Amino acid sequence: MRSSLLDDPGMTRLDPSGMLQMILDVPYHCQDARYRVLNAPPKMNTKGIQGVLVSGLGGSAIGGDVLRTLIWKSAPVSLAVNRHYELPGWVGKSSLVVCSSYSGNTEETLSVFRQACARGAKVLVVSSGGELLALAKRKKLAYCQVPGGLPPRAAFGYSFITLLTAFESLGLLPSFEEDFQETLSLLTTLAQRYGGMAPTAKNPAKQLAAFLHGKLPVVYAGADHLDSVAIRWKCQFNENSKQVALAGIVPEMNHNEVLGFSSPEPLSKKMACVLLRHPKGDHPQIARRFDILKGILKARTAGVREVSAEGRSLLAQMMSVIYLGDFVSLYLAYLKGVDPTPIALIDSFKAKLGR
């Protein structure tokens, strides 16, 4: 059985850059990120801010997505995420624009940074260095510097927790300290449950990777809080597993996408579906929709698996599902026989773009 290969210590030869260790280090990344911001909080007058925009791409943007879905029901100001060279029209002097670029050299984010400054918006930079951080320092703007040396997707603990803690320190959010401590404890436990030393028979991450191997992963989540988590899963499959994957949101997909499963056919039979469930957070009608959807998908695809959020706080619940997805994408890479770290096709794409 190919999944048994995940219990072979020799499988790590496929991971020479140590992506497994980077994922195991996520609890430390989160703790370190929070300490750094609390020790040197960004200084900015946030009075009068009417809207917040987090602008970034890839692993530098997903932290904004997760923050948005964490706070959208309770935050006193609206928060949006921008993945473009340009700012939306509503951004102005009463806006806070967070420019997030792990490398500090993302051309789209640099473009947005210059526009935000020109419009007189308040600007906060989150970066490990590069041109973006240099510009922020030169212009004496608020910034949060994170450690470099990681692939941006592996720096999620820094990008997300830095944002969350910065917003707390700026008075835009209440304290999440109690929730953070619970989350840190849970992630530490999950690292042992999902880590490489835990055998497949007792490791949900390895089992799920085996289920997805050789199929097209399709991830569905509810619109309450896990929609951003489904995006994270999809992107981790793309980058770590070098795998095309799909992500959809309930209830929206019930109004269109579900019709693609009207009858069993060769294409849908190659799809393996993962339902990200949030028992304590999904709207009751969304929970009912998932139950109906599961029956439809079981009869028309290669199979369905359900993942349930863990933890007491919403922060812990969201992070528990994100963390599982990181491990699943890694183990799927191992099963495919690919190195999870390099992004050769993206590097080639950027090189052609720069000519």
C-alpha cells in the first residue's frame, strides 16, 4: 500500500529543504511573531479610520484572508484583501493600507504601496526586508519586520499572527491573548498528532493524503469563517504538492457548482472531496446544506472526507484546520515523489515577466 511509504523515514529524502520541519515549527513561528509585535508595536494614530485594506499576493495575502474571516462578524471596521497592482477607489485618507510582502520585492505590492502613499492613506508594512521595508523606513512609516529565510507559504504563522497582533496593538481589535494561548497549545499538540513520527494508522493527515493521491482534490468550506481556510488548502496543494486543486464555498456552490455533479461521469469520478466542517461556527442552514451535499458527492465522485475544526475559541478552530491542511499537502507531495519546497514554474514565470 503506497500510503505505508509515509511511515518510511527515508521519505524525507524528497524534502531536502526541510518543509516538514518548517511546518512543525509553525507553533514557534506564531509565538515569535506575537512576541515581536508586542515588544515593538507599530506606532500610528488610527482615529478616524473607516476601512482597512490588506494588499499582498500568495503567502503574503492569505494572512489577510484569514484575519478577515476571523473578525468579520465582530470587527468595528471593515477589512478587505487586495491582490492587484492597483488600489480600489474607496481607499483614501480615512483608510489603513497594510502592504504585506514577505520578500519585500513583490511588484504588485510595491505598486500599491506607492499609490497608498500618494493618496494620503495610513500605511503599515509587513515584510522581512527588500525594497518595501527600505521604503517604509525611509518614509518613516509604521512597519512590522518578520524574519526572512522561509518560503512565503511557510511563513504563514508570521504573516497572520503579525497582522492580528498589530491590529490589537493599534486598538483596531480587542485582545486575543487568551485565544492565542489556547491556539498555541492546540497547535503544539497537533504537531505531534500529524508529524512524521505518527504512523499512518493513527495520523489523520497521512490518511487524508493517501485518500487524495492520484485524484483531483476539491475542498469545500462554509461561508462563515472557513472560506479563507479552503483557499489556504488549495494554495498549499498547488505549492507544496505541485497539484491542481479546487476550492468552493457553501452556500454559494449550492446555487451553481453543484449542478456539475448532476450525474456520475469520468471527470467527477476523479475528484476527491474534502468538506471543512465548523460545528460551532457554521450557520445551522449551512450545516444542513453540507449534510445534503455529502450525499450528492459520495455517489458521484471518488469519495468524500470530512474535517472538523477543533478548539474552544474561533482562532483555535480556524488554525486547527489550516494546520491539518499544511501536513496533508506535504504528505501528498511525498506520495507523488516531488520535493515540496521548490517553485520552479513560478520562478520561470517571473523570469519571463522580467525580460
